[in-house]
Amino acid sequence: MTALRPEHDAGYGASYEQREAYEEPGAFEAAVDGLADPLNDPLPGQGAAPPPAPAPVSPTAPVAPTVPTAPTQPSSPGPWAAAGDGISAPPPSAEREWSGYGPYPHAAEAPAAYGQDWSAQVAPEPVPVPPPVPASASVPAPRPDPGPPYVPVRDDATAAAGGAEEATALLPTISGTGPDPVARSEPPTGGRAERRKAAKGGRGRGRTRPQGAGGPAGAPEPSTPARPLSRVEARQAARALKDSPGVILSRAVGEIFISLGVLMLLFVTYQLWWTNIQADLYAGKEKDKIQQGWAEGRQPGAFEPGQGFAIMHIPKLDVVVPIAEGIDKAKVLDRGMVGHYAEGRLKTAMPSDKQGNFAVAGHRNTHGEPFRYINRLEPGDKIIVETQDAYFTYDMASILPQTAPSNTGVIGPVPPGSGFSEPGRYITLTTCTPEFTSTYRMIVWGKMVEERPRDKGKPDALVG
């Protein structure tokens, strides 16, 4: 067991005069020199260290008053205080007696503030704080200093591999707009080689820009090179661009319907407009031909089917149309002329006959439509048939708006329903009804009121 130190052997309760080891002259100074801290004492040849500069005080922050505390004095004087045993502070002045052993020998080498009397310190006057601003006053509160932006510490490998990308990712964070959605969500972990691989993988091919990252969603980044397609991928892309059979079929059906619609429109235009033009031209030529034959003095005789032999006038409807033999659709009616019933059991009398019914037919719509408005005729309206020898004038007597095509009695010598009760010289006009159809027939009857030779001039209905 280690032997006790001399002072311990003497005992703590004995007085300083009873301690044998420290009663020799110079023993106290030697003990102090042995216990001095070389880190706090100045080096030989150096003066005392300058006192530390006081910390700057903010003009707005209140300063707490400093309350000086009296140093703790030892219960009994002795060399332990000077030896730095932590019991009390050293004497305030180098000239003060040190517990009966004379002045402190190292006062000249002690720091400048070592011998300061801290009990005599006076608290500095507090800095006045401005009163608080009431809530009603509209004074903007000072904005706190955000301080320097945070920049992560990176090693050389990470900076070389992904420095530009990470710097781009930091810009939205520093400006306060949020993290870049294109940047990596989690930092790479592991060694330097793994971080380098992760940085290179972040700039891989095929990355697309998400919604809100400075461009439309799904658009490739400008700096990202496009990966070339393989042969299989190129073939698949070309096959995807081709139309499916359903699309081709629907397109063909649509084109067919469009073509049919155009053809129908052309057909309607032809029927309602062009046939009238053609029929009027042909009827006009046939009328001139008839009049030319009359001027040449041709003798009337048996007329061939389709041959014109007379001209009908309806002054109220402004109709002047040639009359041809027969009711053939292609040779007579479709050429804009009026056809005379002259064949088989439908054969009727001629205007020059002393008794009988002169029956004719004509189109109501298309192909010149000479009987388009015969439904407007009223009893007493004039119907005149001009021949090579005379003018035959009929007064409109009655009308049958609708009857079946099989009703051939309407063109008989004494037509039933016409109002005629005995044989006479009559005229019958027949046409299709309703308009643009051939479902029924419309019948108009008239009775001859005058036969005027051509050498006596035209009837009054034509002169007026």
C-alpha cells in the first residue's frame, strides 16, 4: 500500500506550526512551483496575456444584470488555497499577505485579471428595451435571417459523377419551390464506388419528365439521348402504325356511303333540273318542226307513233306544248310532249271528229312537266288544240283529283264522273298524282265550245 504523504501523516487537524515538512524556509514556494499548470502559466520571457475582448451586445436584446458573488473564503488559512485545491480563490492582490507567509511570490507572472477583486464588480446598466407595439398598429414584424443556404458536403467522386445533376436538384430547394421531382429521392448508400454507380445510373436513358417539371408530362428530357430501337421494337412500332382490319372496313363502308350519297344527289339534280332542260329543248324543236310542215302544205294523214301533229295551248298556265301520237314514255312523254291515246282499247277520237273524247297524257313532274299545275284550272278556263286546219277550243268542265291507274273509263266517249250525260266532243287531260309519284291519276275534263278554221285567225283566248 502506498505510504501516506507527509502532510497526511501529520493529520488534517493539526495546525500549520505542527507540520514538520513545511516549516522549513522555501518549502511552500517549492510546493507551489511543483503544482503550477504549465498550460495557464506564461512561458518564460513572455508578459501577461491580454484580457479577452468582451462579446458584442445586440442593441435590441436585453442584457441580464450580472450579480457579483463573493468568493468563498477558506475555513482556515493554509497552503492548500494557493495550491489550487478548489477550496477558494487566491488573494485579490499580489501585495496581500498569504496566510502569514508573506506576499505571493509569482504575482508578477500571474494573468492580468488574476488579482482582480470580483466582489467589487458593479453590474452594467441595462439597455432600455423599447415598449411592445400594440396589435392595432400595422407595423411589419422583422423577418428572421434565414442564414446561409444548406449545401451538402460531398466527396470528390460524387462531385465529379453527379455534381451538375445534384446542383440542379438543389436550386428548387434553395428558392423555396420544393424538391425537384426529377432528382433522386434517396441518397445513395455505400462506398465511393457505389455512389459513383448510382450517380451514373441517375443519368440513364429513357427517363421522362413528370407532370410539373418544366414541360409536358411524358416528354423526354432535352439532355437525355434517345435509345435506338432494336429490330424487333422497330417492327412492332411499324405494325402499330398500320390500320387494323376493322378500321379499314369501316373506312371503306364510309367511302361507299359517301359515294352513294353523291350519286343520289346527282340523280335528283338530273331528274328535277336537267331533264326539264332537255325536254324543253326537244319539245321546242318538235313544235318548230310541226309548224314548218304546216307552212309547207303537207296533207294530214295517219300519224306514226311519236310523230307530232298538233299544239296544245293553256293560256291560264302559260303552257304551249306539242302533241304527238301515242303515249310511249321514252319516245313521247320523256321528251316533254303530250301523248294522244291512240293504241288498242285505249284509242280515243281526234279533235276533228264530230263526236268522241280526245284524251291525252303528260308528265306532272320532270321531263318538261307540261301538266304540273293543271289542278289549278277552274270551270270555264280555255284549253285550245291547234291543228293544221283549225283551232279547237274547250272549256274546262270538271276535275277528278285522284283515281286509280286502272280506271280507263275516264277516257271513254262519255266519261263517268265528268258530268257529261250524252255523247259529244270532249277532251280529257290525265297526269300522275301526288307530285313526284305515279301512284294515282288526276283527271281534268273539258267540252268543245268552238271550232275555228285557221284562215279566220286565232281564237280570242290566244289573241288576248
